[in-house]
Amino acid sequence: MWLRVDGEAAGFCEFNDVGQPAVELVHFGLVPVFQRWRLGPLLLERALRAAWSHQPERLWLHTDTYDHPAAQSVYGRAGFKAYEQRMETFPD
């Protein structure tokens, strides 16, 4: 799902496994120039509504330290709750 402002791409949201019992939100973000417009909650709400319309049992996402600092609070207000936290390290 794309969010456009005056025809210009402002953000996007992508899900895996729509129509299956477990749907994953795999990509969500705003183009940097639009991040201060507070469009994230609007995009997320519309995308989640579309995903839930397929009646999955669960809708989940994975976050990490590369997410925007406001992402956790936006996800929380959208109804997401932490399921698990873990520290992962990867070789350089």
C-alpha cells in the first residue's frame, strides 16, 4: 500500500501472507521529507484495516534499532504489544 501526497510517494506499507492465519507487516515507512507531517499513524491505520479485513488470526511485525525513534509508540497506539525481546548480533 502506498501513501501519496499530491501525487508524490510519501510512504508505503507491505505485508506478507495476506489471507493466511498469520500476517506479517514486513515494511512500513515514510519518505524522510514527509516524516514530520505525522502521516505514519494514518498510513498504518489504513494498512492495518486492509490487512484485518482478510480476518487473520494474528498480525505481527518485527522491529529493530534501525526503526525511526517514534516507531514503537506509533505501533503501540495501533494496538501492537511486545511479544518477545531479544538481542541479536551479527558478524561485521
